[in-house]
Amino acid sequence: MRVLGLGGSHHDYGACLVRDGVVVSAVEEERLTRVKMAFGLGPRLAKAEAVDYVLDEAGLGIGDVDLIVANDFLNPVYAARFADRVHWIGHHLSHAASTFYTSPFEEAAVLVLDGRGSDVGTDAGLCCETTTSYRADPSGLRPLAAHAGRVTLADERSVDPCEDSIGWMYELVSREIGFGGPGGQGAGKTMGLAAYGGPRYVEAMRDWYSLSDGRFRQSTEQQIAMRRHIVSELAGAGERGRDEVRADLAHAVQHHVERIIVELARWLHKQTGQSRLCLAGGVALNSVANFKILEETPFEEVHIVPAAGDSGTSLGAALYGHYVHGGAGWTPRTEPFTPYLGREYGTADIDAALDAVSDRVRVSRPAELLVSVALRLAAGDVVGWFQGRSEIGPRALGNRSILADPRPAWMRDRINEKVKHREPFRPFAPIVRQARQAEFFGTDIPVYYMLLVAPVLEHKRQQIAAVTHADGTARLQTVTAALNPRLDALLAAFERLTGVPVLLNTSFNDNDEPIVESPADALRCFLNTDLDALVLGDTLVTKVPAP
């Protein structure tokens, strides 16, 4: 059975192809259009380029597909080419399927948290999904509690307001402190800045929502009061105190979102008795809060799908089509779910891209490529790393990455300023070999998708200063030879040179652009930033010195 899944909402579109229960290919529309979150594409959206991409990867045409599934919060323009064939399911159900059917669990509790999902008509008027929980087992996904928030006018708040939405509360604060953009783009910045803030606004923020019996509530009046307070505090701070106020507000909203998620997880555990939890939805990208679940709730294992945001609903739609519409039985796989689901570009693709910029680059193919790259990294070079199939989700997981030495603190500042061109408070993630993880970090739980923030052991913080955040934590990724053999081998080569089995890893892109997809994208980013070298498969690329 061949199932095509379409994902997204009014941003973050994507497509996924599942054949006989196996994910053959998946990609986000932004990787192909080169428009961040594929937001505001206009008529171009109807082309649904990601659909052709995944079909080509599978060697199929649209006529070879048995079933097309999409979530009903998806902009219908994205499905216009085959609208008469689409089976529509709920937005949160797509999220839930994306995380449960990629988990290693036979049964689990499932929690979906985002800004807003499918429209739900009620006596109160137009409402939308905000928080939904499920029981999941081989018989399927059964809703346990579904909460919706009223959609109201944006007066004195922000765009797309929705009551009773954890994601929208976080977005409101993010926007007001200067991290705007569609689809909650600024949320990651708020999470990074929170570590620099203090508790000044923590108590005040308690008045702007309520939490009881497994339900988060925030009224229009509370949202307006919250925004008024933020605007007032920023206006009264002056230029010198403004940054401190922004950091304190970020700290407060992060504190409360962690508290809310922990309480919802405790309630869900009490209802289900499960020891395993699956998370999805945009709020599940809050890696700091995710780790708190393991620290502060009875859940012993947590799985978060790497594409937890709206693009991941394509994965959920396709898998739901296979297991539910197709009637297939659910049996979890023993090996971890692979996020490497994009196209693998061959030597001919790489050579063609290099030929187009041959006057600006130097090319070599070292016999000991990994040793050569490890030597460069140990000497302080920042290297673009382009390998194999691209990864799904917003986090670079080692195939479309920028890598660097994690030891010198100045490396963080150099990459933020010269390569990524972004705010200096933004942290970078460490990747670590699984066998050595517990020697550096306060958890031995494998973190394959960079979705948990854990403490860096105090005596190791200076040793890997470039990837240790201001609060002594790091958003780590566990690397194994089974999931990514070449990345594991590079870490081993770097470890032999330095004694450190860790590298700094950040997404291969400049600020405000999507992660690179093709060799041409990688070369463009390489030539327009202060990267020292680029590895395209087995090819090492450097720049021709400027005259």
C-alpha cells in the first residue's frame, strides 16, 4: 500500500510517502522553495513541490498512490492538485500519529500541544484545537481529553489569537519582546534568551492563566492584560534596561510553560497509568520543557518525533493512512526511527554544482577524508557538512550541519556573528558519541533528535564551553553508528585527536533561510558566509582566496 501524506497548516508545509508501513521519503516545502516555513508563497503553493520530490524519490507517479491523507487545518491550496482524492483527518490526530507511529512503544500516552489546530464549532463560536491527549496501543489512537480555545479578534494582542493555547501564550511574549514572524518563528529565540533572565515577572505571570484538572485556560481578558503589562514594562525600561526586561520576560514565560507541561503530563499519567509518553505539536519543540517531564513526572520514557511542528503532520497523515485506513497492525520497530528521509544527492549532482562555481572554489578528495576534516576542526575551522539524505524537522541532525570545535568559548561568538549572522545569546548544540555521553552530560538517555536540554556536568563545562549555555545546559544529540555511521566516525576521529567525543553542531543555513537541501544550496551558503571549508559527500571544498 502506497500512502501520500500532506502536512502543514498555513505554514510549514510538507509531504511524506509511506510504502507498506515504511517511510520512503519526507521533506518540508521550505527546503525546496527556499522560503522560510514556506510562508506567503501565494500561487506557488499550489505546485506542492514536496509532493513531486517524495514521489520521485520513490520512483512513483501520483497515479501509483493508493491513498492521499491530509489534516483538515491545511491550506486547501496545497492539496488543490488532487483535492478530489484527499482523505481529511484532524490536525491534532495527524500530530499524534506522527509521534506514536514513529515511537518504539507498543502502547503509550500521547500529548499534542500547539498554537492552534483544526477548527471546532461550539456554542461559543469558532474554536480551534489547543491541547489533546490520547491513549495509544495496537488498536489505534483514542482521544482522552480534547480542549479547544475560542478564536477572537486580535484587538490589543497580536495576530491569530486563540484562547486557552499554550503555544499562543508563548508566541505572544515572543512577539512582544521582538521575536516576531509567522508560525511562531521566534519561539526558539525566546527559549535561548530565557537562560539570561531572572525571576522578576514570574509571579505576575501567574495571574494571566489558570491550570487545573489537566486543562490550561487563558481568556481574552488575560491575554490583553498580559500584553499591556509587557508593553508597559518595555516602554518604561529605556534603552539601557530594555534587554534586561526582555530576558526576564523570556525567563518568566519559559518558567511557566515548563510548569504547565509538567502538570499536564502528571495529569495524563494519572489518567492512563502509562510509563511512556509521546509528544508532538509545535510546543513539543521546547527542548527545555521536554527534559523537565523526565525529571519531574512519573513518565520513564519520552518520544518526540523530530518533525514535531506542522510539517510533521505529513508524516502523521501518511502513517495514519497506513495503520488506520489500511488496517495494518501496529508493531513497534526495535531500531530508532531514522530522520534521514530526504533525497541523497550523488556524485553527478555534486560535480554539476561545483562546476557552476569552479572559479571560486578549490576541490580535493583526500584519501583520509575524516582525518582531514577532524584536523581542520581541531585547528579551529568551521566546516559545512553535507552528507547522505537530508533530515526532517527544524533541527540539523548531522547530514545538513555546520560543525566546529566545541572547546573554545569564542567559537560560539564567531559562528553567531560571522556564519549564522544572528543574536549573540543564541546557543549551539553538542553532538556526542553515545558511549561517552554520560561522561559529559547529566543524562544517559539517548537523545537522537536534539529535543532534550540536559545539564552539562559541571567539571566538563569549561572543556566544551562553546556548547554550554549560560545556565550550564545543552541541547544535545546522541550519535550512533547505527543511525549515522559517517558522523559517528568523524566524532571518533576528532576524539582521537583531542580526547573530546563532542562537536558543535548547528543547522547548515544562514539566518532566516531554510536548512540547505541540495549541493547548490550548500555551496551558495558556503560562499556567502565565513565558513572555512565544506564537505560534499567525499569532496572537500575550500574557497579561492580573494584578490
